[in-house]
Amino acid sequence: MSAFAFAYPAILSALIVLPAIWWLLRLTPPRPKEEVFPPLAILATVLKRQETPAKSPWWLTLLRMLMATAIILAIADPVINPRTSTLSKAGPLALIVDNSWATPADWDRRTETARLLIEDAERADVPVSIVFTSEATHDAVPTSAAVAREKLAAARPRPLVPDRARAGEAMQQAFQGNRPGTLALLSDGIATGSDANMFKALSALSPADTRIITGNGAGAVALTAASNGADGMTVTGARLSTSGASNLQVNAVDQQGRVLATAPLSFAAGAGTATAEIKAPFEIRNDFARLTIEGQGNAGAVHLLDDGFKRRRVALLAGDTGNDMQPLLLPLYYIQRALQPYADLIEPRGADLSKTIPDILAANPSAIIMADIGRLPPESSRPLQDWIARGGVLIRFAGPRLAAAPADDPLVPVVLRRGERSFGGALSWSEPQKLSEFPKTGPFAGMPPATDVLVNRQVLAEPTPDLPDRTWASLSDGTPLVTTSEVKNGRIVLVHVTADTSWSNLPLSGTFVDMLRRLVQLSHAGGAQSADKAGEGGVSLAPYRLLTADGLLDANTSTAKPISIRNGETAIASNDHPPGLYGSEDGFAAVNLLPSGATLTPIDVSAAGFAVKQEAMAGAEAKSLRPALFIAALSLLLLDSLIVLFLHGAFSRTPRGARAVVTVLLALAALTYAVGPRPAEASDAKPGDEQLLERLDVTHLAYVITGEADVDKISEQGLEGLSQFLTFRTALEPGDPVGVDISKDELSLYPIIYWPISATAPMPSAAAIARIDAYMRNGGTVLFDTRDQFSAVDSGMPSPNGQRLQELLANIDIPPLEPVPQDHVLTRSFFLLSSFPGRYAGSPLWVESRQESQRQTGRMSSSGDGVTPIMITGNDFAGAWAIDPAGSPILPTVPPDETQREYAYRAGVNIMMYMLTGNYKSDQVHVPALLERLGQ
């Protein structure tokens, strides 16, 4: 075989016309050069004989001859080390090409080998049948070489394991008993489970010549598994070639492509698998998005991590917003410290649960934690239940509000007894209880016993047959500490103590952190699935990001179909479901290329059962000079054009007007700046801002506008009378009373709002009641007055106004209530009082109940500086305080007694002082101890 040959030697006959081209170029002179001379020079040359060149320069003619020669040789297609076709002419060429995950490294050589085989078939004048093993569809009908080349040019590596069996079946159906001449398999060299079926289908074709052509697939390496343990992440890799030792590196990459951690992946000599241990803090491992092998640019060297490795998005809600000046008393303080290192926390933007809960659900959190929330607004309870049913996890902590909540709460996993159980109190024989060992089943399995935790108060569950199955943790006496229930795809968990230290020291222990982390880990990282994604037995997820053959994530998902993943199952990559992420940016599941525990083994040719030749892929031994000759001809053409332009004087004159062009550009830039847009000045002023600023400067007493003119008038006159009394007797000088519309007015401006209850007044809307609930959570206080001298709380047969009050409070999360005790701050905040009369004196003043430990220390229950968020009376305070413009009382007391009216004013003063100063007066209980220490 010659080392140099022409593909089309007949074209070389065109070289005989080169002499004719030489003769024509010599007889065609170039155009005379034109020059401009001064007048005297023209006169000096008038008598000279005009001369015209008779022929072109010899060097220009030679240049053009070389250009013609290069074109003729390029058309003849000279080839160095040309290949000799060895295809059988007994039938079409059957070409099977692996375009799997292991082919990107040698894809150019693979396509070059296939192209040469197609050209051999074209020269042999036989059809070509070509299929690709990783494509979804196969068209194996023999076609012309030109069509086969188009298919080859359009093919690309796919991030899939080759399905050679389907390719073999497609060939068998396409030939339908006919015999191919040459059958060639361009393999990636890796065995698959479908090889036996492929060889069976190909043997039925009885080809005259069979070849298996392999590339450099011996260097294929893939990641097959990853597990996130307590101390690190274990990564498993597999390789095809087991000869010699190999040292690689595994990178852990985040969603932005940044390498967060690395670990060596070392294969021992003769070993096909190896493991790498990535040591990194749990917080950093939560940010891992995928694992890659350094220097391996294919899909097999990438292992995607789904939401099981991601941070959880956790929303926090509390029944009492607390006081930021006392962070240790905040109900969410210890929860935030426990979850902040590894979870994304969603803080509530306001205390209005009717608005906060929909906003939180819109963010689709993984879990929601509620600390001592007893009663939810009806419009928020149903969406929360739907979120749980779709897969959300609700974690609740007990507290006084939950203990006072209705027993039929659907958001509690077990039936609770009304009230609380106290250990170690003055009226209790029980001692504080420790935690028992955690069960061997459930999320707390394996945790060490918490011997340092003591519980002195809890909410109790009613004994039911399924209570042991719903209990995940209990106290030493067997009473539940953590209970749970499943709600379709979601779960509700209740911790029977508070999230702060008022009921136990659990939040101060490391056990609290571990328990919270395990509970949150039960949730899906992407939150609850939408209702339209829930499928029977599993979840249908749309493709979100797909893995390319080069190991990169691509947003083009048009080639994939939604995948249904059943609980506890691992998805398998296929043509319909290629490797990638399925779901959405809020939550996704990873589908990896290779299953866990997969190994890479060489393809077994001996299993074919018929004679097979093994060859290597085509290299650089056959190289065509056609492209180089065409480039040379084009270069000579450009050089010739430049020479002709130079001879004609095209470069003798410099262009003018450059300065004018620059001037025009500068003028346009100045004009653009002059007429361009200017930064807009935003105005934050809104209607009503002046009124808000005025009310911020002066304290105003506020009352609820009921819609009944006579009731609202008495409320205004009553607060006016109390304001004047405060001005005369105290340092407080309130402004004019303000009537507020609770459905739209800003309520946070007022420390207390007086609400006269009237059964005939219109019932406030649910949104208005939710605003009142939010106002109370933010530290405000509402004084409800039924004005009928009956107790509206414990009365067996309440009055019409009392019934209306119960309807209002049914949708408000209120704490347990009690009549004002004798040692309450309200009894001594300004005047010393033993009762709180108004026009009537028969009804007690109800306030938030204190816990047993707070009774002993004198502290208030509320974390909002000891101020109760609710007061209830029936004594008609406003009626006793109401005065006319002359300052005279409008309504008589019952019975008529001016002393009772004086005490009504004093009760109002104490309430206002208590609202403005909080529980500072409660420190008086420590005065005897302080005096004793000082020796006085």
C-alpha cells in the first residue's frame, strides 16, 4: 500500500492547462498606473512617447500559477497513508455505535472511525444501516452513505448506559432475514446486562464479517454511591481497568459550582472499586449539591445529591412574641439556637396568624414549629391541614395556651386533657420527672438517655389503645413526652412541654438539639408536594435539571418525561428519565446514572457465539491534504488581491474626515447624556402619616368603634374622663381618646384598647378578629367589658353580651385566665386596690393566669414584660368614667355611690400604669430580702 495517494487521480489531468494559463496571464498586462503631476512636470513630459507595459511581472504570474495548482490538487484529494477498504460487498454495512456516558473522551475518534467505514461502504457501493445504542428510537433501515453521514453528524454522546439489546433488535427487524455484508460494533468497552440479547439478535443476521471496535474505554471511572453518615460522607467509585493502582480525587461541589471539600479515591492494584471519605462538618455537607471525580468529564463521574442532603427550610411561630430585651424568655429562643446551624429558618413577619400562616405556606417550608399556640384562626387552620396532608411536618410545643385549647383540635396528634400537670408544686406530691430511655424504634432510636433532664410540668394525653404506638419519648413515670400521628403524607408531632425553660430544663440540654434535628430531618427538604404531583403510591416529578454527557447540569429538559418515585425506592435512569434532578427549585429528587453497588467490567466477546474480529479505532494514520490545499489557495487569492490594489494606488492616499467622525460621535454622546433619564426620587409619604406621627408623640386611650352610636359615645366620654383623672393625679397626660376601626386602623399605637361588648352590634369579620389576635401577640392588651356585671368567663348561663364575647374569643388564641390575685401587680401599680369596680362591682377582673412557679416568685406569666394581653370585666368601666363637657358624671353607679366611682377611676389608673410600666412593681417582693442583706 502506497504512503501517498489521490482519491480522485483523474482530476490531475487538469494540470496540463497550466501552460495555457501562463500564456494568458503574460499577455494580459495590468492596468497602467495613474499619477498626478504639477503642470510643469506635465509640460516636461509632453514630448515623451507614451509607454504601456507589454506584460505582467513574472512573479505575479508565478503566484497565480501556484494558486491554480493548489486548487487542482485539492480537488484531486491527496491522502497520506490512505486506508484500504476491507468491507464485504455481500450486503449492506450494519454499523452499531455506542454513544453512552463513557464515550465523550474518544468521541472524535469514534465518529472518525464510523465516517471512514461509511466512506468505504460508499466506494463499495453498498447501503449503510447505522444505529446508536443510547438513543430512544432506532431507524436501522439501510440507506445511502450520505444519509448515514447526516445521522452520524447529528449524533451526540448521551448520559446513559447503552441499550445494545434494543439496537440489535432494531437491526434484526430492519434486515428481516437479509444478510448484512459487514457488521461493526463501535463499543465503549464496558459490559452491560443487555449484551447477551444483542449477540443473540446479531447472530440471527449471519453477517459475512463481524467486528467489534473499541476505544480507550479502559480508563472509564464512575461514582456509584454516596452515603451521609454522622461524621462524614462515604463515596464509592468503580473503574473498568484493574491493572495497577490508581489515585484520583473526589470533589464535593455546591450549587454554584464551588468546591467545598475533597477526598482521595484510591484504587488498589487489581481492585475495581474504591471508597473515599469526605470529612466535613455537617453544616458544610448540607450544602453539597453533587460529587465529581477530578479530571473526568463524563456523566458517570458525577453523583447528584438530592434533597436528602439539603438544608431544611423551617418556619417558626409562637403564641407570644415576647420581649426582645429578655431573649432567654422568648419562646423561640432555644429552638432558633438549636436549628440555626443547619436549617434555613423562616421568621414570622407579623403576629397576625391569618396573614402569617398563608405567607409561610407559600414559601413551602419543610417543617413548621409552633411554640405554645392553642387556637388558630379558622381561615388558617384548613390550609395548614392541607399542607400537612401533602407531606408537611408540623412540630408543636405545649404551653398554657395549648393547655387551654379545645380538646378537638385537629392539629394535635393525641387527645389532650384540659389543663396542665404540675410536678413538685405546693399542691403536688410528685417530684420532677426524668426522661426514660428512648424507644428502639422511631427517630430518637440510638440516642443516649438524658439523665440530666427534669420535667416539672406537662400536658397529659388521654389514655387510648394506640397511645403507645404514637409515643416517641416518655417520662420515667410512663407519661408521653413526644407524641405523633400521620396525616396522609405528612405528620404532626407534639412535645408535651414548652420550648422554653418554664416547664423543664430540656431546652438547656444537648438532648433538645438532637431531638429537634431528628424531628426536622423527617421532613422533605423541598417541603410538601403540591396536590397535583401526588400520585398513587408515589410522587410524580417533572424534570428540573438534566445531566449532560459531559457531567454538567442543563436546564433543557425537553427530552425527559416526568418520573414517578415511590417511597423507599430509588429511581433508575433510562431514555425517558435520563440522569438529573426531578422536581423544582423548591425541592427535587436525584436520578443518578448507575445504581448503588454497580461495577464496571469489560465486554465479553466470547459470549457472542460466532467469529468476531477485534479492532482498534482509527487514529491519524490516514490524513487528507484537501483542507490544507484549499486554505493555501485561498491565502494566495487574498495575497494576489492585495498586490493588485497596491499596484493601482489604492493605498497611496490617506482617508480624510477621521476628525469629523470623532467629533460627531462625541456630540452624540453629549446629547445622549443631556436628554437621558434622571434618577427618580421616591416619596415614602402615605396618607395618614401625619396623624400617625402625632399619635406617636402623645399617649392616647383607644376604644373599639362598635357601630352603635350610644355605646361609642359612652366609650369616648369614659376615656375622656379617665384621661382627665390621669392628668390630675399622675405624671401621664394623655391626648384625646381615639376610636379605632379594628378592621383597618393601625392598632400598635395604643398600649390598651377598650372594647365594650354589645350583642346587638355587628359581628366583626374574621380578618378584624385576626388583627386583634396579632395585636395581642405583639404585646398589646384588649380590655373586654360586657357591661352587665356578670362574669363572662365562668358563668354557666352567660348574658347576651357574654355570649357575644365567647363568640369573639372562640377565634382568638387566648391564654388561661384567672381573676386578679391579691398579690398581682395590678393591685399596687399606683393605688393599693383589692377590687376593680366600675358602674357595677359584681364582676371580677380576669387576666392571664400565672404558672405555679411564677406564683411562688411573684413574676408574671407573660414574657412581654409581665403584661397580660387580655382583660375581661363586666363592671362597665367606661360608664363609671364617662363625663360631660362640664366634667360631671353622666351615668350613675349601681348602687349610687361616689366612692365606688372613685375606686373605678383608681382601677383605671392602675390599669394604665400597669400597661405603661409592666411588672416593675413585682420587684417589691424582693425588698425584704434586700434589706436583710444590707443589715437594715
